[in-house]
Amino acid sequence: KMIWGTWLTKGLEFLFLGIGSWLDLRTRELPLKFFGIFGFLALGCNVVWNYQKIQSLLAGCAVGIFFLSLGWLTKEAVGYGDGLGILILGMFEGVKNVSLILFGAFLLGGIYGGYRMLTKKSKATDTLPFFPFLMLSYLGVWIL
């Protein structure tokens, strides 16, 4: 049942996270146009291939909206780009998978941040780009 549509969707997700990781590492800023393009593509994939229930898509978006709200409440301790990235990943993946990917990303980020603090390479107040951890977790979820 539309297996090539699933592979195309996974390819777009990989591209989204890959470009996002590169931009996040390089500039620490992600342009709104980037999110607009991939948001449109995520919605299009859902409409064309109907690969998840609308409830899962909306709940996946709600996870992103939660992180956007958290960014607003914490005066961007959680960046808006991270929240938008999670929202779009939620559109692609739905609530169950985006939650699993987020768990892995926070775990990897925590381990890396802890390592950097233990080795005195950074302080607790330093920020880390989040997209690379989303990318690594996404790959881990889909490989395992």
C-alpha cells in the first residue's frame, strides 16, 4: 500500500532534519521559510498518502505547540526554532513517534551536555543546538 510514498516521506523528514541540523550547528538560526516549506510538505504527504489518522497528526502538532509555548513562557530558553521543528516533525510522525524521538533527543542532549560540563568545555548556562540530537534520535528510532 503506497510503500514508495512512505519512503518519500521518510526522505523528506531526513532532509528536514539534516538541513535543520546543519543550519543549527552553523548559524544557530533557522529561517521561517525553511519551516514553511517543510510544514507544507509534511501536510502534503499526509493528504496525498493518508498515512496517519488526523488525530495523530493533530496530537503531533500539539507537542510542537507545547514546546513553542514553553519557549514563550521561558523567554526562549527553549528556542522557537526547536518548537517549530518539533511541530513539523509531529506533522510527519504523529504523536507516538515524535514523543519517542524527543525522548531520545533529550537523552542524547543530556548525555552530551553532561559530558561537556564534566570536561569543563561548557557551563550549565550554555546552550546546545537541538536539531542534531533530533536527527540522531530520528535515525535511531527508524534503524532500531
